[in-house]
Amino acid sequence: MFSKTEIKKLLEEKDLKVLKRLGQNFLIDEKVLNEIIRASELNKDDFILEIGPGLGTLTDELVKKCGTVVAIEKDKKMAELIFKEAELPIGSSASRAFLKIINDDILKINLNKLIEEYSKNKKYKLISNIPYYITSPVIKLFLENSIQPELIVLLVQKEVAERICAKPGKLSILALSVQIYGEPEIVSYVDKAAFYPEPKVDSAILKIKNIKKEFSEEYYKKLFKIIKIGFSSKRKKLANNLSAGLYLTKKESEDILQQSNINLNTRAQELSLEEWDKLVKLTLLK
């Protein structure tokens, strides 16, 4: 693992700059690195996707423990550096994993084509210290994808991790969009001093397990539609939002809530996933 001094020296020698627009903050705390590895439940047959490998600190640990690691780096110079600094050539049959560095944007890449190319059984894990500005779109991309990961372990902003893991009473669209597909948990909190350059906020290791799709795409489409309607005005009661969003009378929306055994004074953030499921089935959205 690189220290702050070593990173500064390396960047200077390679004529590289830290790109704030790409959210580049390099991990310099070995304890945090080890916690990410432990949370990832790695084995020698794993296929790992990593986003934003940066200087390759996490990448280097992954290739010691897995079968295949594909690291996607948007910064061209950084991708070239990792490629050149790799201890073994790409595709080596030695004890370290097969390592592939791809210079591309994860939000624009053909994800399924990539997975099918490197994973025969389409199983994989997403393990990354991702740029914080793409946290929500990245999680959405992988959870809603037709080929979902077995496990997700991400180093993300503390506040975002807490929102994702919220319980009924403090739920949000973000929390529900994750909890619909898997079980999120905060493995540990990470002080901002664990990075160089030091970000303005603390972080957390977020783990999402038991990822699956139990229903049809049409069901999820209806579910997200009614969730968005429910949260359309956070200050209003759920009955009012349903009435406006579904073009129902106040009485009709209250009847739906009563049939679902939901209190008429309830607001969207207070509903559990089971209660949202009841609303979908009763409203029969088209």
C-alpha cells in the first residue's frame, strides 16, 4: 500500500494529476483495505469487477485472492499506469489472478457483454472504492441489471451509506431502490484521513448481499412508479400523494390504504417494503 508521501512522489514521477472531477481519492489506510477484503468473502474462483482502481491498491489485493479481476478506469493515464505497474502480464497463468485493465466509463460500457466475456457462469462480485459522485447510478446500474452481482462491497460516502441502510420511518427512494433487490449493511465507518487527497466527508464500507430479482420487470416498473408517486411531496400524507399521482379521489386513495392495513396518516418514508408491495397489488398500475 502506498503512503501519502509515496503517492505524491509517484504522481510527480509519472506526471499525473489528481483529477477532482473524477472523484479521485486514494486509500492509504491498510486497516480499511483489509476490512474491504474481509467483507468481500473472496475465494480463488471469484470473478471481480472493480470500478475506479486508481493506483491499484485494492486491485493488487484482489488479484492475490481471486481468479479474475477486471478493473475499469476512466482516467486514461491512470489505467496505463496500473497496466505497466502490474507484477505479472495480463492473462498470466501464474498464482495471481487473470487481470484486465479497461480504460472506459462504467456508466457507458456494455456491462452484460463484459460479464459474459470473463465469467462463464455469469457470476461475479462488484468490489470497489468508487468515485462518490457516481455512487447512486453505479448501484442502480448493477442492481437493476439483468445479470446481477452475487455481492457488492463499496467504499462510499458515510451519509449515503446510512441513507441506503435506513429503516422504515427514515426510508427514501434511494434506500428502497437498494433494499428491493438486496440486503445492505454498513461494515464499518472510515475516517476521511484514510485517503489522499483527504475528502471533505467521512466514508463507510457498504455491503449488499442476498441480491436477487424475485419478480417480473413489469412488477418492478409498477413498484418504482408508485414509490415515486408516494414520495412526490414528502411533507404530504401518503393518501394525498396517491390521490394526486394516480388521479384518484381522496376517498379512493384512503380505501386503498385501509385495504393494505396502512394508517391514513402515514407518510411515504414510514412504509416497509411489504406495505409498498400491497399498494402495487391493490392499485393495479397500468
